[in-house]
Amino acid sequence: MIRCVLFDLDGTLADTAPDLAGALNKMRADRGLEPMPLEPLRRMASSGARGLVGVGFGLKPGDATYEEHKTEFLNNYESALYVHSKLFDGVEPLLSGIEQRGLSWGVVTNKASRFTNPLSKLIGFTGRAACVVSGDTTPHAKPHPAPLLHAAELCKVDPAQCLYIGDDLRDVQAGRAAGMKTLAVTWGYLGDGEPVHEWGADAVIAAPADVLQHL
């Protein structure tokens, strides 16, 4: 029986892509470059600075100016975390439905705590989420199971009684490695890797309301 539902943040609970894209396009504007449209940036949102700096400037880790660009991007994002970001449609009723069933829920994200903590407060998770685990909370980030195991410990539940929900292959990999049930969502960012139906999740769902059928 599932006692706790854990969620990825970006692309699963919240559509943060517009503000991530805004951080990149500010960099481009500061260099006299045209802004990039949101849709090609949205696909890379789950990859954070690495993905967005990569698509925006053609840079990758190890390139001479990558770290400089990454730092600038993160500073831009930190200064405008919650301008256009919002919960996906159907997420608030889902969270309420989980709470009405007497279950706990929490957040496990690879986003660094300098962003996760203020965003969680702004978006209304403080006092509701049983845990918020960031990418730097444990020594390892997803797809390592450590963040999910830590979340289960904070929520005082066995990992086998947890359901983890995300929009990226590493979410499913981390959930399975932690011994949890997993759901992959199709409303998220999904990235450029394998198709979502090949990730090995226990199920693939198309709307937040579908989660309740798995509890």
C-alpha cells in the first residue's frame, strides 16, 4: 500500500520553464542576441543550466567559458525564480486529493537548495510537503537513489510504500533503484532521450488526476 507520494519538481509539479528560459534570454539580450522561443528551451528545462546553456550558446561542461556562462545563468534565475512559473493544471487538486486520503507527499528534485527552498515557499509547499529534498541535500543526485531514500526517511515510511513521479528518465531510474513504484508523466519536459514509454516506469500517465487511480 502506498503511504507517501514523492514528486519531481520541474516539469512534474511545476512549469518552471518560462523563468528558466527567461534567465537564458537575459544572457542573450545582454550580448545583443535575439531571444530564443520558449518551446525548444522547454524540452531542456529538466537539464537545468547544463541543458539551457548548451542549447542557448552551444557550450558544454569542460568548454573554456562554460562555467562563467553557467554562473551567470544561475544568478539570473535566482533573481527571478517565480515570475511566470506555476503549478501545472490539475496539480493542486491532485495534492488535495492525496491529503484527503490521509497520505503524505513530498518533493525530490535535482534543483539546488538555493533555488528549491525559496521556490517551494513561493509556490505554496511550505507547511504542506512532508519533505523537500534538493539536488545538494545528499551527496548524490538522481539517478542515484540516495535522495529518494532520504525522503522516505524524512517522511517516516518504508521506500516500498512510496510512489515516485517524474518527467525524466533519471526519475524512473532513481525510483526503481530505491525500491519505489514509479510513474512517468507525459505533460513534463521529457528531454531528448529515450521515449517515455521505454523508461521502465510502472505506468505512464497523461494527467495529474491519473495519479489518484494508482493509490
